[in-house]
Amino acid sequence: METHRPSTNNERKQAASLSQFSANLLAMQYSWLPQERRALIIREKPPLVISNKRFARIQANASQAAKQERQYRQQLRDQAEEQLRAGGEELLRQFGGRKLCITEAEQCRREVQQMREQELVAKRLAEEESAAARREAQRSQKQRIAAAKKLLEQLRPGPRELQCARLQSEVLRSVQAQRQVQVVFTQALERQREQDRRIYHEQVHNGIEEAQRRQAERCQQLGEHKQDLLSAIAERARERQAAKAEEYEQARQERERNQRQLREQQRKDDEKQVARRRQKRQEALASLAMAEQRQQRLLMLEEVEQAQCDIHNEGKGRLEQMKRDIARSRVQQRIQRNEKLALELAPRLHYSAGEDEARHKRQLVEMQKAHSAEQARRRQSREQAKTTRLAIQREAEQLAQASRQQAEADKRDAVDLRLKNDLVHVQFKRQQRQEQLQRMRQLRQQLDEQVRQRHEEETRPDTNYNREAQLECLREDAFFFDYARQLMDEAQARGCPLKPFVRAVGQYKNENRIGAGIRVPPHMVTRLPMGRRTAGDSPAEAEVKAKSSVEEAKLAEEEQQQRRNIEESLKMIETLMLAEATAKEQSKKE
């Protein structure tokens, strides 16, 4: 039972935690329900308590404005009474005390005169207001008409493209400004990196130069030290040579003395040599004896150390044996005490071995049951976790499959949309090509019609309406190029690119065949009349020419003027384009 108690406690703790968790879940399930609406409690503001002095000051400040107003009115009343009194005195002096009251007829006449004057003033004011209103209406109408004309001029096929080009130019200016900002930012980053790199190179270079300078100083110091050492060595060598020469001299003198004393000391040396040999022999014998004694002492020391080790190991073994004996004796004593206690308790509790065995069996069965229940719970928890994991895995697989299907559907939709866009683009290009072909056919028809009309006009002596149409086309072309030049001037002043205007102008020139001259080969140029009238063919030709000469001169002059205007506008446009190209080249070089 004692071995089974911890698991039971753990189970109880787990059950308590599960119950608490389930209670929390139940509480969380209904946390979204609406709660009771709390009643609004309106609290009255506490009374404001002020002192008498402050109340008097507030009252005085509140009545100050009324007091000043009364004083001002009294002052005005006094001034008016003073003026009346002065006026009365002046009238009395003027009329000499006579009556100043006017008659009723005079009063009526004055009132009638005053009413007429008021009517005249009102009439004059009404006329002025009506005239001002008419002028304002005319001015606003003129402004509206001018704005409508300007809008109509802008909505014409030519200026409409120019307005589109102006908007595209503004968009390009914003794009170029953004690109310039990005380029400036990139250049700033590059300059910063280059500056950092240069600073790093300078630091490295300065470090290398400092190291080289220190190395040069060290080499210089080493050279100086070497020179000092060499000079010291040379000085020492000279000193040694002098000392050696002196020693040689002394040695020579000593050799001479030794040679003189050699013979005298030969006998003494022989005796000393014999005595020295005897002493050496004695010392050798003594050293041998001392070596033997040292060897014996070392052997005795080793024996003592070995004896100490043996005694230590024997004592340690005895101590371990004593510990084991004491532990064994304690165990025996505990067993004996338990047996004695069992013998003492057996008569009292009617204890028997069978009951003990049965109790042990019951405990074993209970432990097996608890163990099997715990194993079942563990198995159930493992199976539940496995089931949950498989469910999560299946859900993840389903989500992945759904996402793949959605991705495939999106891909198919994208492909369909791209195909539809391509189809729309192809249809648009086809429609654009058809429109272009239709315009070309219409242009050919118009050209054929113009050729036919020109032929008819040339063959009959009447007004040349084709010339009027040409002049109208020239006027439209001159207006278009002048308007384009104005827009390009404004765009250049604002810093917008001129590429959309150039594209619009080029498209207009291509569509209206401006600047495309008709070149006739030389072999097709002829001087033959080819059915034209010559001078003297018709008597009415002189009269017709005399009548139309003035009109032809005016039309020719206007045509030349319009052509000059077109050429000037084109030259100014080319000048603007050249200035923009030059500015771009300079910016690229910079």
C-alpha cells in the first residue's frame, strides 16, 4: 500500500486539475453572453462653496461692464444736450428772438421734396445696381463662352491629344522626380560607402605608416644600440689586448721566476705529490664508506615507508570490515527486534501466517488492479492522443488539399483571365488596325475626292472652294502647332519631359501629311499643255482672271502667312527638343 500511495495522490491531483479546467471551460463558454445592463447613476455635482470676499469680487466684476455702459450712455446724453443747447443759443442769436416754428405748408413742401429726393436716390441706386448686374452677367457670360470655346478647342482631335500628352508629361515628371530621388539616394549611399571605405583605407594606411614608423624607430634604436655595442666591444677588445700584453709580460716574468724557482721547488713538489696521492687515496676510501652508508640509509627509509603503507592499508581494511560488521549487526538487531515484536503482537492480534499471506495476496491483487487501471488509462490517453494527432493530420492534409485546389483554381482563373486579356488585346489591336485601315481608305477617298474637286475647280472658272478648305486646314495646323508650342513651353518651365508632346506632334504630322513633300521623278516632268487652256483660247478667260486675281492674291498671302506660322512653330518645337536633349546630356555627364 505504501508503494501505491504516490500514484493515488497524483491521480487525485490530476482529477482536481481536470475538474478545475472543465469548470473554467464551462465558464468561458458562456462568457460571450450579454450581461445585465447596469442602471445609470446620475450623481449631482457637489455645491460650490466660496468665501464672502470672493463672492463680492465676482459680483463687482460682473457689474463693472453695466456700470461702464451706463457711464458711456450718460456721457453721450450730456454731449447731445450740450450740442442742443449750443444750437438753440445760436438760433436765438440768428433770429433775434423771433418764432422759429415753420408753417404746415412749409412742412408739407419739405416732406414732398424729401420724398422726391429719396425716390430719385432709390431709382438711381436701382439703375446702378441693374447696370452692375447686367455688366456682371455679361462678364460672366463672356467668361463662360471663352471657357467653353477653350474647352471646345481643347476637345478637338488635335488639342485633345496635346492635353493627353500634357497629362502624360506631368506623370513622367513625377516618375522622373521619383527616379532622381532614388538616384540621389543611391548616390548618397554610394558616397557614404565610398567615404567609409576611404576612411577605412586611411585608417589602415595610417596604421601601416605608424607601424612602419615604429619599426623604423625600433631599427634605428637597434642600430644605435648595435653601434654602441660594437664600440663597447672594440673598446673592450683594446682593453683586453692591453691587458693581455700586460699579462704576457707578467707571465714572461713569472715564467722566468718559475724557471728559477722550478729547480728549487722540484723536490718539494715531488714530496707534496706523494703526500697528495696518499691523501687522495684516503679521501677515496672515506667517500666509498660514506656512499655505502647513504645507500643503507635509503634502503632503511624505503623499508620504513613500505611498513607505513602496509600498516595504513591494514588499518583501512580493518575499518571497512568493522563498518560492514556494524551494519550487519544493526540489520540483525533490527530483524531480531522485528521478530520479537511480531512474537509479542501475535497473541494479541490473532495474527497468523495464512492471514498474512492472504493479506499480501489481496494487496497484490489490488496493486495489479490499480496497475492495470493505470495502464488502461495510459493506453486510453495514448490512443486518444494518437486519434487527435491523426485527426489534426487529416485536417491539415484536407486544408493542404483545399489550398492546392484553391491554388489550382486561382491558377486556372489567372490563365483564363490572361487568355481573355490576350484575346481582348488581340481584338483591340485588330480593331485598331481595322480603324487605321478604315482611316487610310477614308484618306484615300478624301484624296481622290480632293483630286476630283481640284480637277473640277481647275476646269471651271469659279471660286476655288478647295483652296478655302486647304486654308482652313492650314489654319487648324497653325493653331495646333502654336498650341503645342505653348504647352511645351509651360511643360519645360515646370520641368516636365517633352517626349509625349513630341509623340503627339509626330502623330499629327503623320496623320495630316505635314512635311512630306511629293517628289516627282525628273523623267516624268513635262512641259506639254496636256489639254489645259492657253493664252487666247477663250475670250472670257481674261475677265475671269481679272475678277479672281484679287481673291487669289489674298488667299495666297494668307496661305503663305499660315505656312510661315507653321514653320516658326515647328522651329521653336525643335529648339525646345534640342534644349531638352542638351540638358539630358549634361545631366548624364555630371
